[in-house]
Amino acid sequence: YPRRPAFPLQTYLNPRIVTYSKAKESDWEGCLSIPGFRGKVPRSKQVTFEVLAPDGRLVRKTVRGFEARVVQHEVDHLNGFFYIDRMADFKSWTHLEEFNQRQRTNIKS
């Protein structure tokens, strides 16, 4: 996601989202589990989650924006959901080639 802010690589165990903001934002998502497609997914703008750090410490963290979207996406996988399960409708679901043309990007997968 070339136009999104970077955040550091993080390793956690057993994440659990404890609060979701009521404020939501719909934005594009894709997934390596469903290669070659993108769709708009509504997600909370902010989440607070609890996890275990690799050293066994309990960590509680609040994140916003793109990082909050990524956390929700990855926790969904652990709970058996894909981004397409969260899409409000499939009108936005598109092949990556069409997405790249419309968004003027060159994402490969």
C-alpha cells in the first residue's frame, strides 16, 4: 500500500480487540489469501487490542488509521473471516489490474 503510512513490524501472540471506535471509514483492502483482487471494506478508525509479546508480557495498545485497519484485518483471519466477509457490498470488488488503472498504482499482488 504505497500511499499509506508505514508502521514498524510487530510480532504478537493471541491478539484480541477489546474496543472498536464507533467512527468507521471505508477503504481498499486486498489479501494474499485472495490474490489479485481489491474491495472497499468499512473498518473502525481506531481500535484497542491486547496481545502477548514474544517475551510473555501482556501488551495493550491503541492504534488509529491504516494500522488499525491492518490489525482488524489480521485479527479477522484468526477468527475465520476474510475482508470480503466485511465488505458492505460487492460493487467495489475489482480485479487488481482494473484497480491499478483506476487508482493509478502498480501493485503486483
